[in-house]
Amino acid sequence: MKRKALKLALPVMLLIGGVGCGSNAIDEEHAIVSKEDAKKEDIYAGNLLQLNKEFNTIIEDLAIAEEKGYSSESSKAEFEEKFKQAKSVTAQMRRLAPSSKYKDAHKKVSQATAAIDKSFNKQLDAIKQENSTKLKEATDSMNEPFDKYLEGISDVNDIYLKEIEDIAETLGK
């Protein structure tokens, strides 16, 4: 008899008492969904910024190799390898799929990296031909695409930081 009363009373007590149905659980669940959505949005920016880091390392290596000179076959091979690595990274950047927030910045980065790749090809040809005039022209032709590239990366970084600030503000409330 007591068991039957307990079986009937327990669900009623849970329902009236609100145990397990608190509003905090719902708020926490929505916060978790928001965090996951935010992570999906940040994938593009995170990947691009990581590729940018790799690209900068390769560019630094190229600058060091340039100081050594282009004369020997080993240095020509080193340049060719670094140019291939850089072009691989820029191709990966262009293949990234941006969210709508990043479309304009991605367009800048894509156009700039395509122009940078063309400059790399010109530089490599000039190095192979040992033509210092062509090499200087090819190197000088990189200035504008690099500026556009840096502008695009800066735009992505600004959007990414704004998203992080918005998330922090939302979680702080």
C-alpha cells in the first residue's frame, strides 16, 4: 500500500517541486549550442590564420636564403622548394570555405595569393635564368599583392576578434 502511494506521490512531487525542470538547465543548454555554433564560424578564421603563420615562416626562410644568394645549384633548389611550399599554402588558403562574414576578406586574400603565386613563378624563372633584372622586377611586382594580402588577413583577424568579443560578452551576461 505504501509502495502504491509512493509510486503516485513521487511523480507529482517532482512535477510540482520542479526538480529536474529548472530554467538554468535550459539556459546552459542554449549556451552550449551557442558555443558550438561559434566554433563552426571560427573554423575558417582559425584555419586561415594558421596557414598565414605557415606562410610567414616560409617567407622568412626565403628572405634568409635570399641574403645567401642565388648562385649555387643548391641555393636554386632551396628556392624552388620554398616557392613550392609557399604556393601550396596559398592554394590551401584559396580552397578554404569562408562563412558569409568572411567572404569579402577571403576574396582579397584569394586574389592576392594568386598574384603572389605568379610573382613566385617569375622570381623562380629569373633565378633559373640568372637574370638579375627580371628577378628585381618580379620581386618588385610582389609589393602590391602582399599589401592586399595583409589587408585581407587583417580584415579576417578583425572579424575574428569581434566574434570572440561578442561571445565573451554573451557568456558574461
